[in-house]
Amino acid sequence: GGSRLREDGDRRVRADAMVEHDAVTLRERAVAAREQSVLIRETHVRLQEELIRARQQSEPAPANEVERLMDQVREANERLVLATLQAQALTDAADRANSLKDEFLAIVSHELRTPLNAVLGWARMLGSKQLQLARADRAVEAIERNAAALTNIIDDLLDVSRIVGGNLQIDLRMVDL
């Protein structure tokens, strides 16, 4: 029972660490795509201005020059559309990852609150000094068990932080299964 819950919790913590890392990466990629989109827009505007100047000159611009500028404007438009779509897709993915992070925080809050409530409840009962000896022993056992569960959750959260920061060190050794 408890071992299986611990393994499920460990898997969930590792998955959530990956989601957090992915969210940061996606946000960074979205920002880079937006910056690229801005550069493409600037190029697009510059090319349109060149095209307008070429058309306005007293001497008609050679047809091949106008055609070249039109081709550059079309290419810039295509790059702009692609960059905008890419930026939107990355933003959507980052928003989904952020939503998963919020869900993770809600789960962690619940996982912390449950054993903490047991610790506080038993501590208050012990503090009232109205428990019989057998019940007081049970209270101490419950407090120790739930404090250990809280320690495991906090250790898992610290592991997530190390994973996201790229600082997790793995100790490889043989295990008897």
C-alpha cells in the first residue's frame, strides 16, 4: 500500500519536474519566436519602403528590380506568417504546461496538508494532556509516521528542484530485488 503510493508519488513528482522544465523551455522558445517575428516584420517594412521608393522615382525602376523587391516582400510575408504561427503554437504549449504546473501545485498542497493535519490534530490532543497512555502512544506513532511522510514529500520536491536546475546527482548501485 504505502510503498505503491510512494512510487506513484515519485513518478508524479518526476513527471511534474519535466513539465515544469518543458514549460520554461517552451516559454523561452516562444519569446525567441516572437523576437524573430519582430525582425521579420522590420525586414518586411524595409522592403515595402524600398518598393515604394522604386515606384516613386522619376525614372521607372527596371522591371526586374521591382520584381526582385516584390519577391523579397512575399518571402518576408511568408516568414512572418510562419514565425507568428510558431510563436502562437509555442505560447499555447507553454500555457498548457503552466496549467499542468498549477495542477501540480494543487496536488502538492493537498499531499502536504493531509499528513500535516494528522500531525497537528494528534499534537493538540497530546498538548491537552487528557489522553490515556495507550492513546498517547498511538498519537506519537501517528505523528512520527506523518512527519516521515512530510519529509518524503519535501525530499521529492527538492529532487524536482534539482532536476529542473540540472543539479540532480544519481548514485548508481546494485539493488537486490
